[in-house]
Amino acid sequence: MGQSLNKIYVHLVFSTKHRNPLITNSIKEELFSYIGGICKNLECSPIQVGGEKDHVHILCLLSKKIALMDLIEKIKSNSSKWIKTKGSEFENFYWQSGYGAFSVNPSEIDVVTNYIENQEDHHENITFKEEFLKFLKKYKIDYDERYVWD
């Protein structure tokens, strides 16, 4: 086969360091837009970016030109540097070191998009920790909870 073809949708999830509630309403939409721009610049078409005060969700189409680990590193480092320029309240903004990355069936894109769009409502009933553990169980990912939250 002379051509490399792929279509891999990924749902990325990661939190602020120590799950500090630093993604305030005053910066939330601008941050999510900025993260979408990073994805777009890396040819990872963003479908939906959202989250809450202590975490972010990204649904994008993974480019064949970048490794998943490199995409996440670029998103985290560039967005962290950017948000620190937005005021003194963000000078201690950091992302956690880890992340969750989950494959998404193309037939489920609308479901995941809707899930990300409705984070505020969703988190009236569930914490980020509970949400993330549900993802790990749903995708049958082996983990040691001692290392998930540091």
C-alpha cells in the first residue's frame, strides 16, 4: 500500500495540578479555544474542547504526523505558558503530569461531543475523580490509584 491512511478519534482528559480549581469562568472559553488552536496547528482537528474548573476534555482527530504523547505535551506546555500571561491569578497554573487518552468510535462522536459540551451540568453530580475512574473502568485500563492522582 503506497498511502498511509488513518482516522483515529481520541478523547483526552487531564486535570490541573492537584486538581486546583484554576480554570475560572473568566478564562474558560478562551483557554478552550486556545487549546483547540494548538490541536489545529498540529493538524489534529479539534471537534470539541471543554471541561470544568479543575480539568479539560479534548475530542480531536489524531493526525498521522504526530505521536499522541507529543500532542499532549504540546497542548499542556503551550497552554500553561499562555494562561500564565493572562494575569497574576494564573501565575501558579500547571497541568498534572499524567493524562487519559481514550479511543472513540466514529459512531460515538456526537455522544462524546455532547458529553464535553455539558460538563457543567454533568459535574453537579460527580467529581472529576469519580468521572476519571469511570473512564478507566469503562475502557478496562489497569491502574494503581496511588499513582493516578499525583
